[in-house]
Amino acid sequence: MALTLAIIGLPQSGKTTLFNALTKAGAPISGYATSSVQANVAVVQVPDPRLAPLAEIFKPKKTTYTTVEFVDVAGMGQATQSSKEKREGLSPEFLGHIRNADALAIVLRTFVNENVPHIYGNIDPDRDLDSLNAELTLTDLATVERRIERTTKAAKSGDKKYQQELEVLRRLQDALNELNLASQVQLSSQEASMLNELFLLTMKPRMYVLNVSEEVLGAANDILASIARGESCEDVKGELKGIVTVAQRAKKEGAEVVAVSARLEAELAELAEEDAHEYLESLGLPQLGADRVIQVGYHLLNLITFLTAGEDEVRAWTVTKGAKAPEAAGKIHSDIERGFIRAEVTRFEDFMTVGSFAAAVKKGLQRLEGKDYVVQDGDIVHFRFNVGK
């Protein structure tokens, strides 16, 4: 399962700098959006510290990580108050780049830099988020209104299915007209599935990536942790004030939030891995912001990773949390799912303690699981199957 994250934000917010840090793609950094909406796309490995020690033990022919695709689209930010009145949304060209993304990574700038002017003249990440949301909601509104027109015609047949759809669409229309996110509209699972084919932008899971100055990066991460614990963090000033505002807003919305210094990330991406981690430790940070963005993306989409290990390959596989063993087997090959017999499961931590599957069996650390077993993150799984003739 390839996760696709669309990176969006205002011009000069640090989107492409972040993209380059995430992907090491070296994409050119530009200022304001042009009439031709360009997108940078790159697929990168998802960091997983469990694969290297497994590879040390098995000495496989290859080691395969799961991947994530990042799409960096030219800056948004045309939804000023005047454009809101004109009911403008995003162009079809822009939409083509982000419509199919699994989640949105919304970059919000919190730092002041006179050499990098802000399109609105001053720094206010809360206002910037309002501007971006305006464009997204107006775009969704146009989508919903087109669907209402089509469904209204179909409803003339008397089919109750279309009447029910119209009711849901009109509730969405009312919310979007008020520039509220579609994700904030209370919908049953049946109603939500009815709307899947609309690919509404404000229905997508989202994370806010706060692009902070290097000087406040440590404090910003402390603030995010404090707000996650339910603390107020009101007694802050300067750049930190904007960070608190967005973090509190994210918590209220059920969105994820992560703080990075895109410029620092880009500089660290040029260093050897060992040197980069040493510098991070000197800042009191456990890992690259790029890694945290990927991990938050996985959390957003309710994904977990299980592992397979042997002399041919050590590999990470992605499934949705709650997936049962046959579904996980199907990620490897449909024949394994079809002919599933059982799963031999060893927890990664247990395996590393004993060092081999034989020792895990001997110590009772390997379990035999059937079709109803729910795969857990960090399971090392060997599937037994028989597809017959």
C-alpha cells in the first residue's frame, strides 16, 4: 500500500524546501505560483529501524522498505476576502495533482525572514490556514453543487436512494457555504461511503506541518507535547504564539500537527546520516522532522507495518490497522490469501531477544494464528498456505 501525501501551502511557506528534505529530490524552489501549476513528485522509503537489525541476522539478498509518495504542488493562497466573495476555488489543473492524495500535509510558516517576504505582509499561521481552507472549501462546494444538480434530476424517478443522497449533499452544501470543512459534518458510515467518489478535499485526513525557525524548534516540539497532554501553553510570545494557536486548533479538529524547520531539514539531508543524527541529538531532538512527517501520515491513515524475514528478503509491508491475517497475506500475493492456512507470528522485540525463529519456537515466543488473527504493528509473519491445483 503506497501512501500519497500532497504537500500544500501558501507561496514562500517552505513547501518545496520541506519536499526536498523529505525526498532529497533537489526540486527547484520558486516564489509565487504561476498560471501553470507544476508539481514535484517523489517516492521515498519509509524509515523503519527494525529492518536493519533483521538484515544483520539474515544477511538477505535484498532489504525492502515500504514507500510513501510526496506530491509538492505550486503555492495556493489566492483566497483573499475578495476572492471568497467571487466564490472561487482551485483550478482543475491544481486539483489533478491533489485529488487522489490519501492525506494533505498543510505547511504553515511561523518564522519571520525579511529576505523571504510573506504574500500577506506579515506572519500569522492561523490566518494562513483560514485562507487555505477557504480555497479548499470553495472547491468542494463547486463539486457538491455539481453533484446536487445531477442527483436532483435522478431523484425525479422517485428512487429513495437519490432522495437520501440529496439530503446529505445539501447538509454538506450548507456547511461548505459557511467555509466549514466537510470532515466536520456529522455523517454515518453509510453516508460517508456515499460521498467517497466525490474525493472532497476537506474530507481528507490532514496534518499541519509548522515550518518553524531553527531557534524555536525544540521549544515548538515541547509545546506540541504539552498541548497533546491538555495543557494550555498560553504564556508564550512571538513565533511560539502562532504555534500554540495552530496546535490547539488541530487538536479541536482532530488533525495531526508536527513542527519542523524545513531549512534545517534540507541542510541535514546533505550530511551523512551519522552526522545528521549527531547534530539532531545536540538539539535534543530524537529524529528528523521528515521521519516524523511520514510517521504522522501513517497514523493519520490508521496504517501499521508487519514484517517478513528470511535469507531471500527482509521486508516491511503496510496494512490498515485491524486487518486480519488473510488480508495481510494478500499484500504479499493473492494466492497466499486464497490458500491461507495459518500464520506463524513472532513479535519483533521477542525475535531480537532470542535471535532466530528456532529459538523463538523453543522458548514459546512464536504463535500459530488463524484466519481471525488481527495483525499487529511489528509482527514478523510467515504465512502457511496451499492453493491446490
